[in-house]
Amino acid sequence: MVYVSCLIPLYRSARFFDIICGNIDEHLVPGMEILISDRHGLDDTAPRLRERYAGNPQVHVLTTFDNGDWVTNICALISSSKGRYFRILPHDDSSTCASTLRLAKALDRHKDAVLAYGVVRAIDLEGRRLPERDQLNESESPTATDWDLDDALSLFWRGRFNGGFKGLVRADVVRSRHLLIKKTPTLVASERAWLFGLALAGRFHFVPEAELIKRYYDGSTSSAWAYTTGVYADVVNVMAEYCDDLIADPVARDHAKLSLVKNGNAMTEAVVGRAPLVYYSLNDILPPGTRLVHGGNATPDGFRKLARRLCLELRLIFVKVMAGAGVSAVFRRLG
């Protein structure tokens, strides 16, 4: 039985060869498998890794040169994995085996958790510390066990645990619910929307002793992403698809979608300078005179009417704002 699958997607990864090998060597312990995939073949990283680890049954180098994008690559790795848990290790990040095992043991103990995560320490490519970019998750508690719909809905907008590739995931939840990464049209923020989907499936558990080293530098894939108003509209749509897939109760599902639309609206208002950036919780968007009881007493018709109004408001704002209007600074402030 494979305990943990470490998934390493490649793309022009030659300059990170030593980092990749460091991650592989760290995790070559019993119960681990390492899956590596390249779908472009633009450098010799995959064949070098195949040669270096030839004969090691724990390491599998997969190549399919179909020019698949990063979401396709990662989803294929997830589908190929056999572990009880999996983690995605980008070619420029580093984790020790000890940190990975701390996350795994936490998921062993907390059966209701679908994802375990720790702290993130930031460095540049020369190894210099970037403490201002650390993500220490100081507001989280390792003893917390509460988790509800508002926890999931707040992740994206409030920058809470803001990346899908920083934790360890319970694989059977993803397999049983077909919870692979959905693509936004531009691919931007696809992994953050996926994090929302995972949060709908169960609780996230914080393990402060586990550490991930993340490298920040110009030219990384995510540094080139432009968070335009159109991107936010796309993300809201994808997150709404996760609601359709994962929230069975129709009242709760409509409620969640309203929250997405309302906060997408608020983000756009903040970007164009019409209002300060605010977050609307579930209770903030309930029709007057109702109170939130999850799966409870608010009427679906009332939610649908409010949803139509909010969707119209959001559409009108997006029409007014040029599609290329930058919101990167606001997004960075969120997380």
C-alpha cells in the first residue's frame, strides 16, 4: 500500500533539476511513491531523471508530449497516483520528508480532514530569505475542529491558506467525488478555485510543525498571471460549478452561490475604486428577516430572486470595467 504520493509536474524544469532531485531523495522512504510528468519535452529534465532513478520502483517518470497545460498535467498525475494521500510539489518548491509525514500523521488522526497544511517559508532563487512573503497562518489553530460552509467560502476572498499546492490531500475524497482541478478559461487561479472545492468536501487541518519552502522569482508561471476583472468572473463561475457538484442541499447551494457572486461584486467595486474591499459572510447576504441555519430555514425562492439581482449587478460592473483592468495588487493583498 502506497502511503503518500509526491507529484512533480515538469515544464522547462532544467534549472530546478537539483531542487527536484532533492525532493525525490528526501522522500525515498518506505510507503512513498514519486510521480513525475512532462507533457512538453522542451528540455532534458525528464530523461535525466529517468536515467538517474532507473531501477528504483518508487520513482516513475511519465512523458506524454501532447503540450497539455499545467492543469491537465497535474490532474493526470493525481489520477495516476496510488497513495492514501498525495501532495503536489512544484519543481521550484521544497519539502522535507519529515514535514510530509507530519501532515500524513495528522490526516491519519483526523479522519474528517481532507487536507493538512503547515507554514510556508519564502526564499529567492539564491536562497535568501523573504520573510515578508512567509505564510505562517498565525490565525489558524492546530486544535480547531470546527468547519462549515462559511470557512470554505471565505478561503478565496480572504486569502486564507491561499494555495492548493501547499498541503497534503486525502486521495479517496478526490477519487470518490471526481474532484480534479477544473480549469478557468485562462487557467489563472484554477488551483485556488480547486482549493475551494476541497474545502466543500471537508475540513482543513493546520500542522504548524510542517514547513514548505517556496521560491519567489520573476518569470515563474504564476508571476505572469494577470488578475483582471474577467478572471474574477471566471473564477466565480468555476467555484459555482464546485457548488453544484458538492453541495447536495439546494438551499445551501443557492446560498453559497450568492456568496460567490456578492464577493465577486465587492472585489470588482474595490478594484475600480468605488468601495473599500470587504468580505460578505453568509449571514450578510441573507434576505431581511432570515437567519442562516445550514440546510435550514431560508426559502429557495428568496435566494433565487436575490441571485438573479446580484448576477445582474455583477454583469453590469464587469461590462463597465475594461477587461484588462488590473487587479493584481488587490489579489496580492488578499493572500
